Amino acid sequence: MIGQAGAAVVDSILLPRGIPVMPAPDGRPYDRLALIGDDAITIQIKTTTHPTGSGLYGWNISCGYRNSPRGRRRYGHRAFRLLACVVLPEHAVVFRLPGSSRVSLRVAELGVLRRDPLASFYQCLHEIGLGYLDTDEGDDLPPM
């Protein structure tokens, strides 16, 4: 249920801002498809509900689940193009490029995400060569 709520937060940030997004077909290593011009961008969504005692929100970037026959494991290379890390009670999302097995965000960085919910999304698009969506926003983003 938490994962579905996180996907709803991602949808609620992208859709009202004119970015078409839809659920991925079953069995895919990503959760959403966002349409950017002629490109379908695959998005894996990870959701957390509270920070650690050290003031960090954290996400382990792996697939599978504990006690499954294959266990938890890293995603395959190019399994998805963007990672959406959702802080559920804050209705905030930070977008990242795949590659890390762990992502963290300081509680203090939530203000940046609230002020400009798409800044990290646009920054990621720019880094994968889809930076044609001109924006001056994102200068004060948390580091990638």
C-alpha cells in the first residue's frame, strides 16, 4: 500500500504540470512511464515514511523482497531511466538517475523540493540528454 501511495504522489506532481504519466505494464522493473516529447521515460518509484534518527530519509534501491525465492537484489543495468524517491508524509519527490544502491535526503532539503517539485526531474532529463524542456529552476537542488 505504501508503494501505491508513493506512485500516487509521483502522478500528482507530474500530471498537473502537463507531464503525461501512466502505470507500467505488469512484470516490468519500473513503475511508471512518463511521456516527454517522443520519448517514454521509465520511472522506478521508492517510498519512505519517516527519517532516521540522524535526520535522513533513506531508500534502498533494490528489487525483490525478503524471503522471496530470489531475495532482494540490484536492478539490472538500464532497468529504468529515472528513480523517484518519495517522502510520503511530506508529499515530496526527489528524482535521481539510477546507479546507487542507496539514496538519502536530509530533512532540511525538503524545502527545495516543495518550492520546485520538478527541478530534480528536469535536472535528470538534462543529464540523460532530454534537456530541451527549458527551465532556469533547479539551481539550489540537493546534490545528485
